[in-house]
Amino acid sequence: MFTKNSPLTEQFLTLDRWLTKTQPLWQVASFASMDWPWRTVFPELTAHLENNTTLGSTAQSIEATLLETVRDFTPAPKIPLHDFIATQQSELPSYFKSGIKGRKWTQIDRFSKLVPQSDSTLEWCAGKGHLGKAIAYRNSTKVVSLEWQQALCDAGEDCARKLNLDQTFVCADVLNSDTTPTLKRVTSAVALHACGDLHRILIEQGLECGIGAFTVSPCCYHLTQEDIYTPLSQTARQSHLSLNKNDLRLAVKEIATAGQREQHHRARELSYRLGFDAWQRAFRNTDEYLPLSKAPDAIMRQGFEAYCQWAAKEKQLTLPTNAQLTGYETIGEQRKSKVLKIEAVTQYFRRPLELWLVLDRALRLEEAGYTVEVGEFCDKSTTPRNLLIRAIDSNN
């Protein structure tokens, strides 16, 4: 007997087919090769990128380039998102936002308005519990805030007492401790930008404990102990996509959201990194990229040679002399232009990939019997990670 797929399943399958078909365009490591990653498979795209000094960074301009240069390319599918309506309209007192930066406060305000009413709510990875305070006030409910840093728990408890809110804190490391007793104390759970494995653990352990409602905004999918992504839902496990940490990092890599100063700093570090990379390949006689952590600002201020000295020490290589580095700063600057074009192309696929990951989480909950909605809880200008999953147990 034919069973009709749910709307969320159809949305996921549509994205999955498109991402699978376009996989060679976005599943690339921009630093891995000295050459273009598409020279063999997409020669017309490569020629276009080589022959144009600039490349538009908007989704529309990248889409136009791909339609022009990639045979049989189809634009990203339009996935309809749920239009959330606030469950709570009351405004929070102004003193609630004391000490919270503007955009972070807006996220807390918008998110808390969408949390369904319940007897008790668990705030996962709570920090000082700012979101929990908003929920406790708006929903007139008990909130248990779970956080691994004792100092933040103490500060949150103190603030809750001053505000006369029914909010308590539990200090626990969710990656290395059993949170089941805490989960069994509540009927709903929320997580605003809990990273990687943290929000996955909430979903899986919350289901085991019979949590009645989840309100989750996932973040930082690449912060996981797995080298290759394991989907949560049965539907996603049928996919032919295999995602590594670099692919998961693409889902949250927003290259145009930083301020001018930060973008300039990133561009300079990218140039230095690529110049050092060219030197180390020649020095080691090995065509292999060596990943580096972010350089300290003090090193960046000292210039290219100091950066290379730092990077060589990080990778336990013989420290290069200034003479040995001659010309490599220029090489790095030239490679930077290429890498930025590669990243501009892969950025076109960032949001569809993020939606694929969010829908995987949503389907895990739907397959467990929850009524699930996926939408945006705030504008992208407030946070690029503005997708929200709201799931309510259909049996309750």
C-alpha cells in the first residue's frame, strides 16, 4: 500500500536529490589544491573564474554564472518554511536585557515568544540562563537551566532570585554525564544555538525521556566527534550523500556577514595562510595542505614573516628564514583571489545544505510521532543561524 510522504519528507527529498546532483560543485576543500577543483569536471566554469577578475557574491549572480557555465545545472529548490506566529505577545521588562548585546537580545526575545506553554521547561546549554528567564516570565512556568560552567550557574541563580523567577540551575557537562534525571523533571526543552553534538544529544535523550515539546535552533554542525556525519532520521539515512566535517562547516560558513574590519583581517590572514601553505609544500616536497588554527592578533600585527615563523612552529617544521620566504607573500595574495572565488561558488549551496541538516533533525522528531514545524524565528541580519524546529508530541 502506498503511503504518502509528509511535507517535511518531500522537502527533504527534494533538497537531497538536488544536493546529490550538484555535489561536485560544493563538496570541495578550497585550500586543498593549488589548482581549481573543477578544472576537469567543469572546464567552462573554471575558465570563467580564471578570466574574470571579480565574481559577484550574491546568490543571484552565482546562480547566473552556474547556469551559464555548468551543463544541466538547475537552481536551488525553493523550500517553503513555516510562518511562525508568536505564542506569547507580552513584552519583557526592559531590565531583562541588562548586559545582553542587542542582536543576542533580539534572538532571545523572538525565540522565547515561540516556545509552547508547558508546566516546566529545560533550557539546554543555558549559559547564564537569559533565554530561560524570558520563558519563565512569559509562560509563567518553571524553568530548569542546564549549564556546565559553575560560575555561570551561580550568576544565573543570583539573577533569577532578584527577578523572583521560578528558575533553577543544574551544573552538568552534557557530553560526559547522564542528563536523564534532569530531562525527566520537565515536560519541554529548548536550545538556542547549542552546538553540534550538544543539540543532537538533547534530541536523542529527550526522546528517550518522553519530552513533550522541543524548540531548537541548531548550530555548528561540524562540532562533532564523528569524522563522517551520521544522519539522525531514517529518511536521511537513505541518502547517498556522505558529509565530512568540511561539508558540515560549509553549512554555517557565512563569509559576508562580518564587519569591514573583521573582513579585512580575515582576508589578510587568508593571504598569509596561503602563502605559508605554498612555502610548506615546496619545503616538504609534498603537495598537501596543513590545517592551521587562527593566528593570534599579536602575530598578525608583525607581518607575513612572523606569521610563517609561528605557523612553522605550530606544525613542528624547521623555521624558515626571511630569505626562504621571498616571493611567497605575493603567491599567497594571488591564491587568495582564487580561494575567495571558490568560496563564493560554494556559498550558493550553504543554505540548502543547512536546511538539509535541519530537516534531518526535524524528521527524526516527526518519525518519533511529533508534529513538527520548521521556519525562521528572526531575520538573517539578527543571526544567520535563524532556523528553528518546533516539535510537539502528537500523543499529548
